[in-house]
Amino acid sequence: EYAALSYVWGAATETPIIFSGSRLPADIPLVVADAISVCLQLGLQYLWVDRYCILQDDAETKDAQIRNMNLIYKQAELTI
């Protein structure tokens, strides 16, 4: 079971996301932090956020994953 976050993407000029291992960056957007809080309150262990879950470095893979986002939202327990 997981929740999926639906939100307005930021500007295309946003700085690239730099991961340290499997941890989220310290400066995650407030909307993501709020969604994490909602998931914790509801007892959901997983939150799908396109910005972090879709591979951003490979345009072909990114396009394919974006085309399948409807399945992510459809199969989510909850969309925030």
C-alpha cells in the first residue's frame, strides 16, 4: 500500500536533485514534507513522488515512466 502525491511541478530551471544513498535531500519541498506527515498519520509506509521516483537522468526512460503515471495513481491507496 502506498500514497501518491499529485502536485504542480516547479520551474524547469530547478536545481538537480542530489541523493545521498537512499535518503531524501534535506531541502525537500514543503508539499512533499506535508505529504509525508499525512502518510505517517494514516499509517502508510510508502509515498510515491514523481520527482524522486522517476529516473530524471535518462529522457527516454523518464518519458516512458511519465506515460505510465496514470497506473501509479490508479493503484495507490490514496492520492494526496
